[in-house]
Amino acid sequence: MGSIISAMTLPIVFHPDFVAPLPPAHRFPMPKYGAFYRALVRDGIAGLDQFHIPEPVSRDWVEFIHASHYVESFLAGTLDARAMRRIGLPWSEMLVKRTCTAAGGVVLTARLALQTGIACSTAGGTHHAFPDFGAGYCIFNDLAVTTRVLQAEGRVRRVLIVDLDVHQGDGTAAIFANDPSVFTFSVHCGANFPVRKQTSDLDVDLPKGVEDDAYLARLRDVIPDLLSQVKPDLILYDAGVDPHRDDKLGKLALTDAGLYARDRFVLHTCVAAGYPVACVIGGGYDADIDRLARRHCLLHRAATDVFAALRL
């Protein structure tokens, strides 16, 4: 198969509502989403004409995956305190808006990827959300919702989810456990959250402290054969930066160069083989928000470079 790049510039999805207010010193680095957008523009990685604005996901779309009682309770702010503690975020109307808009952003990113070969969101990757509860800062599973929306629209039949966040995509694995139309692939630190792992179609559990070369070698061993096996209509790529050696919650030891090489390898291998890729940014945790934002920019740098190389 040949290259499927079909636009002049990489499409990027962003909305100001990707940021919702949180209490001071909250552990989740919500400000990174705004800082990330500013860094993309300031550092010349993206021009303003590349940004696409999503609509919030509809409740009907969310209920392709999530139980109606859970959706209603979250939207209305009536989830009990224990459920909100499991999510790890305090409820607010702005959090509802942010959750629905970010999920809508992943849907739009996937649609754009089908049109152009690669597209990137500036949020997304809520892979710890299960059908009837949220966890680990994840409320609605945007990867799963997007998969079902595009399948319902007849745009795709078979989807491959490549999850390289340092934490296993347990919610995604559980949702699609008995679904042959979706292949879930997760590379993560085995000694990290969640304590109780689910079973993806393919799991690679890495020990603590894995560095760039060993990590990339595992990907090179797996991904080409995986593409030949699955032959997806679309790939959803969760490019979490929490495998970084300086990440507060990571436990792996990749460098900036390693993350860039990871993303470039995944994107080039998939798109050059004819498989469109929709990218989400996944997790990343650092007290220095600007440094964390620049780390997330590595995905968009790699995507821009692959987009340009394959277009030519």
C-alpha cells in the first residue's frame, strides 16, 4: 500500500474548553492543555490555519459505550462522592463541558485522519473509563466512543487502538474484550497503575526503568506484524508522554529523543503502509507545566515531519 497523505498541512484539533478549572495544587495538570496549544503556535510547529474546532460529543454517542445511568449522573452532577474520588476530579459544569468537548475532539480527529492520513488532537486518551464508572482522571472513554461513532456511521469496520501511555488502557481493553472488530494493543509499565490489569488483545508489560533503545526495539518487533495481521481501517494512537524519565507517575526512562523516535516510527510505519492514524496525547505529569507542554509537542513535531515526508 502507498502513502495516503492527502492534504497540505497536518490537521490539529483544539478547543479552549479542553481546559477546565481545578482547585489549586490539584495533582492533575489541567493547565497543560492551554500551554500545549500556545507552545505549538509559539514554536512554529503549527499555524493557526491548521486548527479545527470540535463540537461536544452527544449523549447518544456517549451511550454507545457507557451505561445511561452513569452518563446521566455525571452530566447532572449526582455521582456519589466515592465515584468522583475514583475519577480523581471534582465535579463542575465546566468539567462536564470539557469532558464532552474533548471526546468530540477525538471523534473529529478520527474523521480528519480518514480524510488526510494523519490528524492530531491536543487532548484525549481517557482509557481508564469503563462502561459504568470512571477512574484515573478518565470519565468517558473517548477512544471507545470514537470507535463506535465511526463504525455506526459506516466510516470504518475494523479499528486498531495503539496505546503507548505508560499506564495500561484497562477500560478500553475491558470494553472491547469480546469484540473482533477492535484490536487493543497496550505497551505499559507492568508495575504501575492500574494495579489490576485487564487483558488487551496484545499487552506488552515492561519492567521499571526501560530506556529508549529497548523500548523502541519492542515496538519494531511488534508493530509491522500487527498491521499485517489486523489490517485496520483506522488506527487510534494514544501517545502518552508519561513513559518519560522525568514523569511524576511514569516509572520508565524514555528521553525526549526517545519519545520523538517512538512517535515518528509509529506514524511513519502505519501511514506509509496505508493505514490512517488519529492521534491523542494521553497522559503526562510534571510540576513544570511549560516543560510538560513541550514534551507533548513531540507528538505533533513527529506527525508534522511524517506528514511532510510522505506528502512529498
